[in-house]
Amino acid sequence: MSEIGGFLGWLIIIAYVGTILNYILKVVNKKYGKNISSRPNGKKLMSVLMKVFIRQHRYWGFATVLFLLLHFLLQFNQFGISITGVIAAAILILQVCLGMYGAYLHKKRTGAWFWTHRVIAILLILGVAIHLLLPALI
């Protein structure tokens, strides 16, 4: 069972990287888009990547939450509460709530909610890193 919990943890990380690629690809496209498009397969590759990671951003986020819930249920039943895991999960849930607010209520990618959404993305990386590293250090 522990292996499944670890596998679900890696699926959380993979799905979260899929959500973060939304921002990274937009920055790359803005900065290097003309240079990439001038290459033989650059425009096609960038188009595919943007369809997978930008257009589907919310689904990557939903997958992250689904894997988080499964990971939590499995790990909680086997090991009990992990404080660092709960903190990382709370940051992720806050991130999803902000994303849903932006997608369904606010609909503009401007303002405090948008920058908070980006800052929390970085905090979540730190939260997951602490969740993974702290038990190894103790």
C-alpha cells in the first residue's frame, strides 16, 4: 500500500507540473515565440504544447486535486496525519479555489487574485518540498 501512496504522490507532482507549464509556456511564447515559429517544427511543437498545457490548465489542476485526495485517503489510513502533508494540501486547495474564482467568477487575468494565484504556486512548491524532505531530515 505504501508504494501506491508514493505513486499517487508522484502523480500529484506530475499533474502539478502540468499546471505550472501553463505559465512557463506563456512566458516562453511571449519571449521566444517568433524565434520558435521560424524553426521547421517549432510552430507545430509549440501549438501542441500550448493545447495540452494552456488550454487544458484547469484539467491538470483537477487531476492534481483528485490525486491529492486519493493520496491523502491512502496515506491517512496507513500512517495517520502528516502535518506537512496537511499544510501542502491546504495550500493546494487554496490554489484551486483561487483558480476556480478566476475561471468562473472574475474571468479576467488581472488583479490581486491573479498575482496571489501565482505566488501560491511557488508556496506550494515549497510546501511539497518541505513535506518530502522534512521526514528525511528528522
